[in-house]
Amino acid sequence: MRIWFVGTGKFAALCLKNLVENNIELEKIITGLPTRSGRGGKEQASQVELEALKLNLNNIVTRTGLLSKNEDLIHEVNNNSPDLIFVIDFGQIIREPFLNAAKFGCLNIHPSLLPKWRGAAPVQRALMNGDDKVGVTVFRLVEAMDAGGILAQGGLNINKDTGAEELYEKLSALGVELVINKIKSGELDNLISQDDKLASYADKISRDEFEINFEISADEFNNRVRALDASGGAFVMFNGKRLKIWKTHVIDEEVLENLKPDKEREGIIFKCADKAVSLIEVQAEGKGRMSGLAWARGQRII
């Protein structure tokens, strides 16, 4: 089977890695153009391109701007279309001729249980919402966003300490396992329609959502931290400087009342609007990651 892979971001890179490690041969990898970031605006290849380099697949990578304007790729897909195109975490709307050129169309591995959490940030929104079950859906792309027929789904139960970084790893592996099973069984046309009435949407994360404070509930604080741990990290302002919060744990009031001041804890505890949170792993400006206790001792809080 001739397969193309189209993707750019973190989740796409993980799916690419899992596909290759499961001996799925790719004819072409299409990814976005490099972006400029950091000090000096240094050019940075997409995460998919970086992963392809690690996998020794850089020779089949094609960089593109707007896919619908790439005349070379349009000519190729019109005259020598593949059997299947994976489109994952690409950040562009897929239009004709790419949408239906391949025999089995364009398949997306989406990290939610569609039709729940359609859109740009399904893992983050699920965690912010406090969902205790998440999942992954393999579906065929149509013109409407994340609304195509479902090929396969799988769910995962999670706890209040599970973060986005961990979920990306697990859901990409599960999604690839599901789609490989369908390829092997030859069931790529067996699709189930989504119920649009049950759809919910996962809007892109905005900049102001990264700053949090201790005036919100402990659950909301913890949910925001774990939702953003794969996107640069949530932060609080402390003495006029940003303190990134990488890992927290909710402390119930009953437990909090019984803690002894001199007892060794896993993190420094701050009271929220209701319960409390233990800051387990943090990062001060200009510093590396450290335990909450180490940071608190450095600040002479304890």
C-alpha cells in the first residue's frame, strides 16, 4: 500500500514514530515550513521533520506552505495518487484534490472520543474540564471540521495527576495500533457516521490561559497545570517573576489539617479558593526544573 503522511506538530511526530516503529512504510512525508522562534529568531524545523530525521526518513520529507497552493504536490496527487493519506496535527484545512484523491481518502488520528472535543486542543480541553476518560479516534476527513466517518475508537481512564505530555504518548500509540489493525484486516472503508448533536469543541489555547493564581479552586489549578505541561507550562507570578508549574497534586482539606509543619512533603503547599495544591515540580525564571520544596527553600518560604 502506498501511504503519504501529512503533519507538523507534537502529536503528529509521535504518530509518525509509532507508525514507522510498527513497520508501516511511508512513501512521502509532507510537513510545514520551518518557523522562527527563540532569541534571534532562529529557524526551527517542524516537529515532524525533526522526528523524520531521527528515523532516517529525511530523504522523503517535503516542506510546504499552504498545501492547497503547492502546484508540485497537486500535480502529483492528481496523476499518481497514493492509496492512503494520513493527515495528523497539520494545522491546515485539507481541500481537494487531496481530500478524496487517495483510494481510502485522508485518515486523521484525533486525540479525543469524537464527536466530543472536535477542534485544535482536545487533550488540553479534556484535562481542563476534569474529564476522567479520554480517547482517540481514527476517522476519515471531510470538509467539516473533525466530522467525518469513524473508522476506530479507543478510550483510556485517567486520574487527576495525568498530564497532556503523558496522554500524547499513550493516545498516539493507541491510535496507531487501531489504524494498523484496520489496515491489516482490510476494513478501511467500514466507517460509522458521527452524531453532530453530541459534538463539543476544543478551542485553541489562548495566551492568557497560561497564567494561573491561587484564587481559583484547587481542582481548576491542577487541571490547568496538567493540561498545559506539553505546551510550555502554566505559570504563577511570584514576587514579580514567572514561576512555571509543571506538576501539582490536590490536597484535601482534611489531609491539609493533619499535616505537621516539620513533616517532609512531596511539594510546597499553597491554599487555593477551596482546598490546596502541592507544587511538586516548578521552574523559576532562568533556572532549570526543580522540586517545589527546593524552590521554596531557596525563597526561604520554609
